[in-house]
Amino acid sequence: MLTIPLNSGGSSPFSKQPPLYEQIYRYIRGEIEAGRLAAGEKLPSKRALSAHLKVSQNTVETAYEQLTAEGYLLARPRSGYYVQRLETPSRAVQAQPPALPPDTPDIPKPAFDFHTGGVDTDHFPFSVWAKLTREILCEDSRRLLQAVHPQGDPTLRAEIARYLREYRGILASPEQIVVGAGSEYLLGLAIQLLGREKRYAVENPGYPKTRRILEGGGAAVVPVELDEDGLRVDRLRRSGAAVVHVTPSHHFPLGTVMPVRRRAELLRWALEEDGRYILEDDYDSEFRFSGRPIPALQGLDTADRVIYFNTFAKTLAPSLRIGYMVLPAPLLAVYRRDFLFYSSTVPSFEQHVLRRFLQEGYFERHLSRMRNRYKAQRDALLGEFARRDPSGKLRIQAQESGLHLLLRVRGLEEAAMVASAEAEGVRVYGLSAYYQAGTVPAREGGAVLGYAGFPPSSTEEAVARLAKAWAL
């Protein structure tokens, strides 16, 4: 007879112990797998085992049935339950799980990392966000459970339209705005809207993920080089592209600001043929440290050829995953005809909290604080570099706006800059990585340093290490 240790508290719904039938099931399964119950051996009847263990027959029957369903036991009518023969590695080749790549590359973490994707989360307005969250839950809880408009909550879109009008020079109605889970999702939606059969141009160098998103959406992508004024429109004409993705207010990673004459030339290109469009990514235009913010290209567009993209990832936090695009009126009609069946990809709750955050002026105040914070961090970096580089070997670009710097060292190639910095425990990113493969110009290179998420307390030591690595 099987003597199975049972915890009778397992039958209580408040106990952390498994139910009695599961304890019986686990014990017998373990005995079979260990070979202590041999193949062909008959188990006690349900009545006998239930009497021995002082449990109900239903409990034993449930355990036996589960073991039978999984192939550990064989039920023979009017005979009882018998242990099934199990295949072991010596009798059969066991299936092995496929080898999967790790979630992230196993790259050792450096002491200091100037990656470009960070933001200063230490200064996120947690107390304000929590207050608004509580108020929304108390005042509008039922509305939060209802489906939101596919383009986003109308009151949030109205606040975004107001902000764009006052701070970016964009005249757009709330109806033209589509709220979505980040600019990457919205860019994918734009590909469907404009058509995969078109050829799309991207800046070269540029943000690598943009090209990957476009290609992942089924579009043919062609790189177009830049000069000191931004994307070269003459090369764009030769590319055969009908759509171009640009970052005119602050190019990533060169930091170029496209002047108005080049913007006008780009808009003329869009008008030369039907079906041409400009995708304007305004990813960090809020952080300009001298002079007034550069107006958006969309504000110069009088022919409905610019689709404007922005996100709250840099201004608030990447994890919020809230972005938006502004569609020209003709494309809005196509979107509403063909794509309004898509549900909103941003939860109603987060949209309502963000709407209040904008509506009550917290966003503008937060931007002002963060602009000062990032300017101080940039100035600290530049000051340390100046102190450590008395001979002037460093050349620094992209200083006036945005959240990264581009550095070059006289007499030192990019690969040596990156490798020597890594050897000193500081990770910087080579400019060549932002060029499409095989298109890096001769003698072009440098190191890209993002500082938005870099702790100010580490600036002095990190720059000291870079000065040592680069022999400044």
C-alpha cells in the first residue's frame, strides 16, 4: 500500500499548500519517474487507497485520472490502474529545446556609458503625476474603462494641438492628430497609409532604427547623404524616392539644423510630383539651449505634404510610449476611410493623466526645468573637456541643442577613439555606426556621446578617463 505524506491544510482555499489530489498526483508521478514504481505494477484501488489515506474516493480518482491523461498510468476496465512504461534517454532520443538567442547581447557593462537613448528620470515629476492619477481615478473612473477614440482621446488631442501652435508654430486641428504608442508604431502606420510600393529615402547618417522600421514595413529604402545644411535635395531627386524621412530641427547624430532655404527646397521637391511626402521627425526639438526653438518644417508647408511626428519619450519618459503624428487634411480623409478600424494603442488612463498634465501647465514647467538641467549637464561636460584638453585636440559639434555631442580628436581615428575609451571603462558610440553599410565617407568618423541619462556626479571622472584614453 502506498503511504503518501499529505498536508490536510491543502484542501483549504486560503492555504498555500496544493490540493490533496495534486499532492497524491505529484507523489505517484515522482515515484514512477524515479523508477520506484515499476512498469506494469498495479496501483491500489481507489477505495483501498482512499481508506488508507483517509481521503475521499473522488480525491484519489481525480489524481489517478490526471496521471492516466498524462500517460503515467494505464486504466484497464474492471481491473484497475497500472504503471505505464516510460521512455528514458537510453531507450529514446529526447527532444531538446531549440537554442534561442539571448534577449540582449552579453556585453560587459562599462563603468560609464554615454548612450543616446537615456533621459533624466531622477527629475520626473512623480508627485504631480501621482496627484493627477489619484484625481483622475476619483473623478472619472467609469470613463477610464470605456474604449477611447481610435485617434486618441479628443481632449488630449486638443491639448497637443494647443501646445504645437504655441511652441512649434504648427497650425493643426485636433482632428488631424493621431495618438499612438510611440513614433515607431506611428511610422509603421504611415507606411500603410502612403503605400509600401513607394521608395522611401532616409538621412545618411541617421537613426538606424528608422531604416529598419521602413524596411520591416515592406518599403524599399535608399540612403541620401547630407552636407552642412542637412539632407541634400539634389541627391534626393536622383534617388527616385517619393517619401523622405528627415530630422530638420536637429539632425541625429550630426546635430545639423536645416536652414530655411534648404527647407524651402525640400518642400519644392515634394511639390514636383503627386504623391510625394515628407516625414518630419521632431524628436528632441524642445531642448535648444541658445536662441529660440527652431520652428517645425510642417509650419512652412502650405500644400499638405508634411506628416509631423513627435513623442513624449524625450520630454517625459520613454516608458510612457505616447507619441503622435499630424496628418495633412487629404491624408486624414484616407486614414479615416481605411484605417479608423484600428483601436487606440495607448490606454485611456494614461491619456487622461497626460491631458491634465498638459492642460494645467505642468508640461511647460517641466520642460523649462529639464532644459536648464540638461544645459547644466552639457556645460559641465564641455567645461571638463576644455580643462582636460589644453592643446585643443578635441573638436566638438552638436552643442547648441539636443541631448548628445559629436566629438573628434585630431590625429585619432574613430575605431581607436571607441576602443581606447572602452579600455578605460567608458563607452562611446562611433559615428560610422549611423551610416548605412558601405556608405561611410573616407576619413569621416567620431564619437557620439549622449548625456541626458548620464549622472552629473560622474562627469569629472568619466571625462578624466576619456582624456587619458585619447591622450589629450
